[in-house]
Amino acid sequence: MEDVLRQLIAYLRAMWLYRWWGLAAAWLVGAIAAGAIYMLPDRYESSARIFVDTQSVLKPLMSGLAVQPNVDQQITILSRTLISRPNIEKLIRMADLDLTVKTNKQREELIVELNKTLQIKGTGRDNLFTLSYEDTQPERAKRVVQSLVSIFVESGLGDKRKDTDSARRFIEEQIKTYEQRLDEAENRLKDFRIKNMHLMGGGKDYLTQVGEVAAQLAAARLALREAENSRDALQRQLTGEEPVLLPENTVERKVSIPEIDGRVDALEKNLDGLLQRYTEAHPDVIGTRRIIEQLKEQKKVEVAARRNEGGGYGDVNSNPVYQQMKLALADAAANVASLRARVAEFEGRQARLQESAKLLPQVEAELAQLNRDYEINKKNYETLVSRRESANMSVEMESSSGMAEFRLIDPPSVPLKPSAPNRVLLMPLGGAAALLFGLAFTFLLSQMRPTFLDGRSLREVSGLPLLGTVGATADPVRKRRRQRLNLAFFGGVGGYVGAFGVLTAAIAMLKLS
């Protein structure tokens, strides 16, 4: 530490020898700096404040119905990206700054300057933004800020409209695509259903079809057996019919009417089946018994009518009962043939269903795949249609109320006083800088022309032994002369500081006036 202090003192003593050179350099540089600071052109700052209101009454009411973008984030990003080259070029045209631009180089320099001097400051949470610009001409500064305000508002509204339009166009394109996919899926499903209708049964599953066919086959077989029994009964009656005249009291008992007897036999068999399943009070049982009684009464009427007509039964070919029995037998035979065809048809259906059982798992798997594709396309289509309606509702909401409202709090005005340069601050800084330059100049001279002020420094630099030193005793005349020079030097330094102080005070007074 002692060596450092000793070295520092040595430097100061060496610089003291060239103090007048340093003072002169300080005065010269200070005068130049003061003149340059005073000659700096005045710059006028124009500013405007904008408040962006992102709170809307419709926003909570339309929650879940319309798309609500993060307007606060959009405004923040807009404020950070507003000063871009396209916007600056637009600002140059709006503020008529291109009237003085003659070449492309000048235009590029103007863009660079505007990019540096344009400022947008925001408080963030309150959505309050300050737009400012400095220029040597106050009118031009106002025009630039006014144009920047217009670009800020138009960009906020235009970007939202562009984003909304782009989103709507994209949704419309996707809806058309999914409409085509949905039509294709519906056609594939329709063709598959038509192709496999015998397995799908028009909407019925395979087990239902098998059950229905089995029930129909059983009913047809039962009807066939009944028809065959009725036919056999008629056949036996026909072969056992005796073509002789019967006594009047036995005609009703012996003579048979085939169509009535056949119906009575069939109804009695049906009645037996009903009684096995239901009680005597069942409506079907009661109805069947009533029909049987009516047929028996009808038979009595027929027999009585034929007896009154006096018809004989001796001739087989002329016996009307015999002829009716033959007709009834023919009808019964035709009914048996029809029922056999029906049984064969149901047996064929059952056989085909049993044969198709091998293809049923594959058909069900393909149908499940087609239904899955159709449901996916349908769900996406319905979702896109819902999103389109939400987008349309959002556009209507923005057009009616607006998601963000730009309010101009402080419009730009023509500044009356310059905002820069701050000569009150620059003047003392320039004086201090000139004084430091004088010190640096003195130090440089002391290093260029070194002087040994004591024997120790001479011995350290030369490396030779020092035999001794010779001191000088100043006489009173030289001592008084040295004191006057020192006073003059400090007076010069004080005058330098005072000059800059006076200049600073004068500039401050001019600024206040």
C-alpha cells in the first residue's frame, strides 16, 4: 500500500510540472464543448396517451357461446410489435415525411432514425400506453405521433378482423371437407346395408330373424298338419258316404255338409289348443265356441232347407251333399299344397340363415367399422358447425360492441418548448469532461518527458548506486513568484469552474423564461 501511495504521489508531482499545459487544454476543450452544446439543435417531443378498454358487458354474458380471445395479450403484443418496418413506411407516407426524401439511402436513414426515436411505453396492467416522438420541428413531431396513434388503433382492429376472417375461412373449408367425407361414409354404409340386407333384416338382428323364421316355420307346419287332417277327414267322409235316401228324422244326424263340417272340425281343434293355454273365460275361447255354435245352427238350417226341397240321395252324381264334399275335398287339397309350399319356403329361409351364420361375425365387424367412421365424421362435422356458429356470433359481438375500445386520453399537440438537448445537464458534464481531458493531457506529457524529483526514483530507474543529492534553497523572491503562479493557476481553475457554472445558470434561466 505504501508503494502504491508513493507511486501515486510521484505521478501527481510529475503532472504538477505540466499543470499550465493541462489547464490550457481544459480551457480549450471546455470552450469547444460549451460551444458545441450550445449549438446543438433543439428537439421537440410530442406525445399522446391511449387507454385500451378490454372490459365489455357482453364478455361475461357470452361466455361459453362465443369465442373470446385474450384481448389483453393481443394488445400487449401489438404494442411491442407496432414499430416495425411496414408500419414505419406507412407512417412516413401518412406524416408526409417522404417529401424531403430524394434517394433510397435517405429513405433508409429516415427509417433507421424513426425506429430509434419512436417510443411506445405501457404500464402493462392498466392498458395505458404513451406514444412519443422527438423532432427538430414541432409540427412534424405532432404529425408523426398522430399518424402513429392512427396506426396503433387500426392495427388493433384490423388484426382482429383478419384473424377472425382467417379462422372463418378455415372452418368453412374444413366443413366442406367433412361434408364430403360424411357423404362418402353414408354412401358406404348404405351400400353395405343393401348388400347385407338378408343378414341385417332391415334393422333386426340375426337372432331376432332366426326366432321369427323358426316361429313362422312352426306355425306353417302346424297349419299344414291341420289342413292335412281336415283333408283326410273329408276323404274318409267322401268314401264312406252312402247314396241312399235317409229317413227324415236321421237326415240331420247322418248327412254332412263338408264346408261346414270342415270348419267345425278345425275350430274344435283350435279350441282344444286354446283350452290348453287359457281358461274358459278367455275371450278367444268364448269367441271360438260362439262361432262353432253358429256353424252348427247354420248346418241345421241347411239340412232343413234341403229336406223341404225334397231332394233325394239315391243318385251319387245328383246328390248335392256328395258334390259339395268333392268341392270341399278339392279346396282342402289345394290348401294342403299351399301350406306345403309355405313350409318349404320357411325351411329354405331357415337354411339360408343357418348358412349365413358363418358370415355374420365378419359382417358385424365391417358394420361396426363403418359406423365408427361415420360417427367420427359426423361428430367432427357437428363440432365444426358449432364452432362456425360461435365464430359468427363472435364477429357480430365484436361489430356491435367491440372486444377492445381505444380511448385517446391525451391527444398529440405541438410542443412549445424543446425537450432536448438538456443543456443544463450537458454543460457541467462537458466542463467536467474537458477538465478530465486536461488531467489526461498533463499525465501524458509527464510520461513523455519524465522528471526525477528524488534520488530514490533515480536509483530505481537507473539501477546505479546513488552517491548523494544536492538540495536547492529557494530565495524569498522565487518563493513569492512561485506562490503567485500557484495562485494564478488555482485562479484559472476556479475561473474555469465558474465559467461553466455561469453558463449552466444562464441556460437554466433561458429555459425557464
